[in-house]
Amino acid sequence: MSKQKSNLDLVREVDCLFNHRNQKSFRQDPDGAPVDDTVYTWIIRHGGRTVPIGYLVPAVLEELHELPAPLREHVEIDSQSQTVTMMTGVLAEDLTKYLAEVANLWREHRTFSILQTWRDELWPVYNDVGGLVCNIERSAAGLFGVNRYGVHLTGFVRSPESSHGLKIWIPKRSASKSTFPGMLDNTVAGGLMTGEDPFECVVREADEEASLPESLVRNSATLVGTITYVYVTDQRAGGESGLIYPECQWVYDLEIPAAVVPTPKDGEVESFDLCTVEEIRDQLSEGRFKPNCAVVMIDFFIRHGILNRANEPDLKEICRHIHRKLPFPGPHEAIHIQRGH
Amino acid sequence: MSKQKSNLDLVREVDCLFNHRNQKSFRQDPDGAPVDDTVYTWIIRHGGRTVPIGYLVPAVLEELHELPAPLREHVEIDSQSQTVTMMTGVLAEDLTKYLAEVANLWREHRTFSILQTWRDELWPVYNDVGGLVCNIERSAAGLFGVNRYGVHLTGFVRSPESSHGLKIWIPKRSASKSTFPGMLDNTVAGGLMTGEDPFECVVREADEEASLPESLVRNSATLVGTITYVYVTDQRAGGESGLIYPECQWVYDLEIPAAVVPTPKDGEVESFDLCTVEEIRDQLSEGRFKPNCAVVMIDFFIRHGILNRANEPDLKEICRHIHRKLPFPGPHEAIHIQRGH
């Protein structure tokens, strides 16, 4: 059996762009985040400013160079500033159409294996003043290194006889999933499509993934904050490794009555287990959780006082990793939690 | 001739909800802004929190009480907390449809004269985590007291022989406009529809209102910040007076070459004049500008050093009025200007 993972190991696996902070090869991007000097920043020129919106790794840069002329002519690659512009200064619809053409070409030519997981789901890319830059097919988002947005919900049950007075519903991902098959997950999770409201996404996914009643979720699911990190893919994510995913997850807690039992519905989940805090600690240290779901569990433990300064020497470093300033603008900047009335 | 208006008078006309700060009848709303104790706050319950999204004045509250049963049953008016909920916990599409039914009923019955300016333009309402709560017909937005968003651009020409080295293109609004006919305006201005990008809105309006070339605007229009205020309508706005409009305007500067002359196109503008700073100061003090356009001019003067601490004793108070914290969430919270590359 492999080495036990600490909580700091687990958050570092997810917020991994920044682990090389001291390496000489990393530079500051326009927003101050350190990136590898092989990584280019996708920028738009917008309202008289230069706004960074994505990271492009060398494999993608190479393919941009190789695009057929009618597509290539809209790409400007500046090796001096390590920036890329694509069709800058057009309507969101036009850039969306252009990126779809590029992604479709790469998909047909099997240039990137990640595009074989094509979903026909459009994900948004934002500028810094609340406007939409374009939409990108979900499976192609990683190639353009743009911010991704999702929701994660932890369903817990009051259990006075258990440590910390609660147990947590943990699903096991289906063995047939293309990404992280068989790994443990959060009770409910999903990605945010363009125009989708985070709360409505939770309500929908809670039904589809766990058969949780809409009225329960609507009345009791509580937004408790966001987690933000910059993930670099490895082979478990499906598709290419080394792609950069800055991510924001809206995090919800939901107290589930003992009588309500989450049940798989759409085939994404194999089974649900009601686990104690100790069981989850073991599963975490054994590396059994999908990486970003491990981070949501650790955040839950911190918020509920299960992990604290007394028992977790790395607490401050852990918190720094799970609340990163994302390198690109978007609605994660708007959040301000108002609890109660 | 009426009394000359000071710059402070002018910004107070636009940011006018807050002028009664010391009156006993004003209370703190959930977000801390003082509002009249006859004003109710429209709230949504969202992700376990209560989020304020609009102000409802007594005339609108009365009409909500009088709605026919199938519509009335979705409204909850709580006189204790002075809050109103409407169809809370539904999808944005459902709330949008519901509000359209209410507004259409009021329009047919001529309940509010402002609805006679129906525009068939949908304006967005946001929650505090970047999601859309609903869309509202533009002319009905004031009845629900939600944040409104727009863009204003000041087109200036270098003029070494003029004071401060510049002149500014000032349009006169058409005499047939339903709102503020015949008043002076900013070079380009417009309201933001749902999903519209502020910069693209400027590009479009610059063509429609002033025949400015797209390439000039795209390359040279520069976002210089936002102005935010809470306006209360008077009769010049068309429709009811006393409606509350929290507003954010994205503010752009554009240097226009001497050879380019703005020209009316869509009939909204009667004529353009190239004015010196002194002429504009006189027009401002004579109250000839549309109120929120006066504020954009004052903000331009401050940013360009024309108004400063030496010549404007009220500078601090003026800045406070034109950069209000808006009472409701939205993309105005995302802005962070990055100048240069």
C-alpha cells in the first residue's frame, strides 16, 4: 500500500500550479500568479485594457501554429510577452463560433484525446466587467486554460453517537466514468453551464445524481462559501495531463434527515455510504477521493471544527491552497455570503 | 433664470436616496443602505441565504396586494421585516415569465404610466454568486427597484489652444424623446440588456447614436472605471416619480481625431456640439444636462484634473456620491481596472 497522504498533500494535489513557486522557471503572469515559462497567457483587448482569460500550454500552442490558414490568421502569438490573442475585438457569438471550429477540427483529427469526451455543453468565459467573452465546449475548456465553475454539496446526517455528532453521505463514482472511475466523491457535484445559477445546478444535480427531493434541497441546502484553486491535470482526469484548470466551486452543506437515503439515478454514481468522520479521514489519507472532492471534505472538516489549529499543524497552508486568487476574472469575485436574515 | 447649480447639487440630484440620511423615517436595509420606512425590500431566498434584489415603493406594494388571485398567491409581503418575496425558489425562466405577466397586466390596465414606454428589451437581475435571478422588461425595472446597468462614453478632441488642452463632443437629445427631451447628454450612452457585454454595447451605440467608426471605438475607447449611485425618479424621467433606481454605469473615454465628426443616425440625438470645458461648466450649472450625464461629466473632470481639491471644496463629498455601494449584488462588484499591458 502506498504512503499515507496528509491533508496538505491532498490540497497540494489540487492546487498544484503553485507548488513550484520557488523554481526559477516560473514567472509572474499579468495578474501576479506564477506560471511556468513555457505557458502563454490568452488575453483579450477589452475596453482599452488587456485582460488575461486563459493559460495555453506548449502542446496547445504548437497546434495553434499548425491551424489551416483561415483559422490561423485570427491567432496572434507573441513570444516576447508570452501572450496569445484569438480573434480579439469581436462579439461573443463570433469568438464562440471560431473556438468551436478550432475545437471541432482538433476533435476530428484526434489531436487531443480530451476532445473525445465531447459533451455538447457550453461553458462560459468572462471578462473583468461582468460580460461574457465567449462560450467553450466543456471538454475543450482545459485546452484553453480558462476558469471553470462548479458546485459541490456535502450531505450530512445528525448522529449524536458518532464523533463530532454527524455522519456524511459519500458516493462512489461509477467504474465506467471517463474521469476518476471508482473514486469517492461528494454527495452532489456538477459543472456550471453558461447562464446556469449555482443553486439551481445543485437542485438539479441532487435529483439526478442522488434522488434527493427538490423541496429538501431548496429549503435546506446552504451556500457556505467557495473554494478556489489552480489544478493541473494528471492521467486520472481523462485526456491530456499537464492542462491548467483554474477552478471555483460554490460549496453547499445540506443536513439530510435520517429517513432520506440518497440513491443513484443517472448512472454516474455506483453507491452511497453513510460514513463517519474517522472513515472519511482514512479514505482521504488512502487517496481514495477524487482530488477536488477531497478538498471539499477538508474544507467541510475545517468549517465544522473537525480540523483545527490544535490537531492540524498545516491548517494555515491548507487554507491558503483552497482559497487561491484565481488568475482570471469572473463571477467568483462577486460572492459575499450573507448568513441568516 | 433659476439658481446656478453647484457640482455637489448635481451629483445629489442623481444620488438622491441618501440625501435624507438624517431623517428619522429612514431605516437600514439588509445591506446597510438607508431607505425610507415606507420602502420594502424585494428579497430572494437563495442557497440558504436571504439576498436583497430590489426596492418596492408604496404605490407598487399596493398594486401587488390587488393582483388577481392566481398572480397574488405567489407574492408574500411581510410588514414586520418590510420584505417582499415573489415566487421564491424557482428557475430564472419561471420568475421571468411571472414578472412579465404581472407587468403586462399593469400595462393593459394602465396602472403605471412608465409601462407605456414598453421597450421589449429584457434587463437582467442578479443574485450574489454570479447567477441570474430573472429578466425584467426594461420599462418595468423601476417598479421593482432593481439595479440597472449601462455604459457612458465621453468623446474628446485634443485642442492645445483650449483650456486643459481638450474639447468634448456634447449631443443634444431629440425633443421627441420620452425621457429628458432636449437635454444635453454624453457622447454615447446606452442600457445593458441581459447577456450584453459593456464594451460591445459601447461599440454598437457609438455607431447608432453618433455614427462613430467601429474601428476607432474598438481600438481607442478605454474603460476608466464605473460610477454608481441610487437615483430616485422625478417627472423628467418619464413615468412615475419616486421610483428607486440603483445604477452602475461603465464609464469610457474616447479620444476622437479632429477629422472625425459625430453625426446623429437613429434620431435619438438632435445635434452634436464640440464644447470647451468652460462651456460645459456653464451648461452643468444651468442644469441643462440629463442628470446622470452631468455626473459622468463631473467624473471626467475629476479624472482629468479639471476639478481638484484646490478648486472644488466639495470634492470628497462628490466622490462619495458617485461611487456608492449599490444595495444589491451584481457584476458591478467584479470590476477591477487593469490599465496598460
